[in-house]
Amino acid sequence: MHKNCLSAYLGDLQTAMDVCARAAGKPSLRLGIPQPLQSLIRHEGNLCLMLDYFDESLRRFEAQKDLGAYFEAMAFLDVIYIISRTLLDVAAGVVRHYYKCNDKCDLPKSFDDMLKWSAKGKLPDNLNVVFSGCETWFPDLKARRDAIVHHYETYFICFEQNSKGEKTPIQFSPRSKTRAMPNEELRAYIGGVMAGYQRFIDSLLNHWDTTFQRWYGFGRSPNSRTSTILEGRRANILWWAYQYGGYRHDNLVIEFD
């Protein structure tokens, strides 16, 4: 359960706008979900699904030495990189949509270009800080996705024994042009990406609390946001961020059944 859910935050915004319109005696706005937000919701669901399949395949191989599970895990790993990269572009598209609608500002379509603009201080409304915080983890994710899509990369998985005597999945590449990733614990890396994505959402919503006040005459605060309940597979992005990526937040509540 978390208060920092982008789709819920924007859904609350649209509901509030509709209530204000009707309170002012105007027709109900009957706002639809913007296309970038529809895409974000779908890709978050897709990523949660792939994380579930990836983890299940890894665990099956670790327990049973099932080679079929091993090759499934490699396939799901590629898809996780590709969908994660797509999800970030879609998140940039959500930001672009609201600034275009309210400030008539035409921002870049891709997350990578948003990051480049932020490095040059070109984003409006102090938005630079929101994106520049992703500089520590996004470029490496982008490079891995690009290696798969454009440079015929295949990332393999091997297993090493950690200090607890448990098997730890390690990723490696046979290509000499790809930077080696020695001793990189694979679940920790993916968890770090999920944590980076969620921290980006945290920062964006903190920024939009005041920006929406300027745009619409009302805003939110970290304490007044609606808590969103994510259960089972739907919670996978947050779960991986928490369990493997070290993500923590005062408004995050995790319950085990």
C-alpha cells in the first residue's frame, strides 16, 4: 500500500476537476484517461508480469536444475530490460502531456531526451531536479536495452555461492564490446532499477503537488494522497524495489499474508 502511485494520483486529479466543474454549475467534464497514462498503466502491468515469470523461472532452475527454466529466465530478462525502458519513455510522455496541456510547453517524447534537457537546465518549472535524480541508474539500463535491441546482445546467467551458502544469480555477456558486469547480483540490479523508477515517481508527485495548485487551483500533499492497494502480481514493481533495491518510504506499507 503506497500513496505514491502515479496513475492513482492523476485519477484523483481528474475526479477533483470533475467535482469542481459540477460544483460551479458547469457540465461534468467526463474526462477520459489520457493515452500516455493508459499506456503507463498497461506497461506497469506488463512489467509486473515479467518480473513474476522471471523470478519463478530462476527459482525453478535454482531448485531443480531445469534447463527449460534457465532459458525462460534469460528470455524474461531481455523483456524486463525492454519493457522497463519503454515504461520510462511512457512516463516521460505522461509528463509531456500535462505540460503541453497546461503550459503549452512542448517537451521531449523520450525519457533519455528529458534527462539530457535536465542536465542543461532546459526543463520548465524546476522539473530538472525530478529527472536529474535518475542519472545514477538510467544510462546503464538504456545501454543494456540498446545492446539487446541494436547490437545483437545476449545476456547469460550464471550462479555463484554467496556468503550465506545460497546461490546468487549473476549476469554476464560473452561479447567483448559489452562492459563486463562481474559479481553483479541480478535480482539486486533489477530491484535497483525498480527502486529508481519509484523514486522518480516520488519526486515527480512532490513536484506536481505545487504545480497542480498553479494549474488547477488545488493540489495534493504527501499526506493527503490516496493510498493505493497493490496485491499479488500487481505489487511486483514496488516489491522488487523494496526487497532487492533497498527502497523505503514513510508512506509505504507492506503486509505479508
